Amino acid sequence: MKQLILTFILFLNFYYANAQSNKIDHTKIKEDLNEILTNISQNYIYLQEKDVDLNCIREYYEKQIPNIKTEEEIVLFFEYLIDEFYDSHLILNTNRSASFRLYSPLYVTIENGKLLISNVWQNQIENLEQNIIGAELLKINGIDIDKAIEQFPTHCHNKKSQSVREWIANKLLAGRYNQPRILTLKLNSKETIEFDLGKLKIKQSSELLTSTVVNDIGIITLNNSLGNNSLINAFDKALDKLMNTKGLIIDLRNTVDGGNSYVARGIMGRFINETRPYQKHLTIEQYDGNPIVERSWIEFVNPRKEQYKNSVVVLVGRWTGSMGEGLAIGFEGMERAEIVGSEMERLAGEMNGFSFKNQNFGYRLSTAKLFHVNGTPREKYVPTNYVKQTTIQKDETLINGIEIINNNPE
């Protein structure tokens, strides 16, 4: 009897092992690898600007295919491939527990060869008391930051490049969903501390926006809702109550997930009385092996409903993303607002979705470049009224915005 049970158990183990291996069709993964590389080579508008060898990617990732044993490993396989382009706008439309998050509430930049915390998502973090602005990032989870960058699971770009190194460092701050993020920081005081990034609490709001009045200045804060078409009605209602204020502040510092141009144009239309340009598009076309020809056009905003005529200030920061960035450069391009804050997320280009033949998830690629109407690439735009964050004790960007309105109320 015992022998029979043992035989049955061994059979089940054998059956289960074979069932697991049979679930992964490596031929189909290779087919999808060829497809995504073809789409990147033909459609990714920033490919020429990236110092990435597609042949290196093809060779390296083809070699990894036989090692893939689970559905999660398939997702990570394509996630790491997209990360080779160090472009935060290129993403899969799925993730797994071992995937990297898309962003962190801290941002580091390289200054004099050191990775320093330059920005903190101050207006969204509930429980940060220690001023870590300017602190040097030394380690993540006990691993020296240079080594952690070198160990990041990409293989075909130059990790000594400043732009690549900075991008990877911020991906490491975002971290994997299933791992801690313990930072070793050297503060401006020279004190070294351990900082648990995972313990920061990010404010959540169920409302599309919030609005208030401070000293006759209206403030409308968008709560990461630029992708919700209902925001237009909510914005209209809020703005209608603020029509008689001496100035208006639109806070875009929590638009981290971007949105769509329908909503953005709906908002901008409330601030003009004639059609005005707000951004430029550029793409390339090539057919049947003939020469590449550029195609570009200007997109306009049309007036909508009653116009708000007084001064407008738009607040932006490192967590102003994609359509939030488009809204900011659009307001400035229409000459209807002063833009105040730091660099934005710098998510490059206009996105289109692509599907795999054999996977139940897809991915996004930038297929057109976007520009301020003055010709500045959107991802390189720096606010005209630049604010370098120096402290978490006060909202320096908001203070600057209020000052601009008070100095120019009409």
C-alpha cells in the first residue's frame, strides 16, 4: 500500500512538473521578442537618441528565453527589455510582484558625481518630518549605489552614462513591489542615516480635484485625474465658483499618471477667447523602403464656455507627468499662465499601444515627439519661474505662485 501511495505521489510530481514546463512555449516568446524589436525599430520615435544597440538586445534576450519557466518571468523578460531604453514613458500595461514600480516619492539627480535627493513629493507625503533635500544616496538595501546600478537587470546600455545612471538610480528608488527600500543617506549635516522609503505614506483622494480660496486667490488642485473625462465637468464647477478671484493657481504636481488631451483641452479652453496653439507634434513616415519623411503639425485649443480672464499660475514638479506636462506647456504656449516649479517627469513623446501576438498584455511606445510651441522638446522644458526645492518645511513652489499673482493681479 505504501509503495502504491509513493508511486502515486511521484506520478503527481512528474505530472505537475511537466504541466508547468508545458505552459511556457519558448517559441512563442521568441516570436514576440522579434515582434517588439521590429515595432521599436520602426515606431519608437526616440530610438536614434538612445545609445542602445538593438543587435545586443536581440542577442542577449534570445539567450535568456530557454531559462524562462513561469508566466511572471515572461513579464519580467519584456519589462527588462523595455528598460534598456531608459525611458519612463515606455512601459508594459501589466506588472507582477517582482516588477519595478513606475516612480518613487523621492527623486535623485547627479551633482558633481554624487547622487543627491533633489526633489521630494512634498505636497503628497503625509509623514515626512526630516529634511532630506540634498542628502547623498549611498546605499539601497545595504548595497552600495554604484554596485546596485551595475546590478540593475539591463545589459545593453552604458551604465556609466550620466543620463542612464540617473535613470536607473530613480528606478531603484521606485523599487520592486515585493522588496523593501532601505536607503542609506548622508545628510547635509554629514550625519549618515537609514531611511525606510517604504514607510512614507502618500495622500490618497477620491475626489477628482480640490479647490479653495486663499486671500482672494483661487487654488484648484488636480488629484491625478487627467485621465478621467469627468474631470472637465468637475473643473467647470470649481472654476465657475472662482470667476471673481483676483488670480487662479492650478496645481499639477500630482498628475503623475498623465491623462488625455480631451481633458487637457477642455480645461485650457476656459482661459481663452480665441483659438490658440498649445503644442507641436512631430513624427516620421516611411513606406515601401523609400526615404524617411518627417511630418509635423501644431495642435490648437478652442475657447469653451465663459472665459476666466485674470492671472493664472500653473504649479509643476517631478510628479507632473505626460499630459500634465502637456497642460503646463500648453498654458504657456497660449500665453495664459506663468509656469512655476521644478523640472517635470520628462515623459517623452505621444504614446500608442501595441499588442503581443502570444501574450495577454501589451506595451506602449512613443510614436511622435511633442514640443512647446516655441520649439522646446516637452521633455526638456524647464519652468520659466524655476523653483529649486531646498526644504520640506514650507511649500516654496506655492509661495512663488502666490507672489507672482500678487505682483501681477490683472
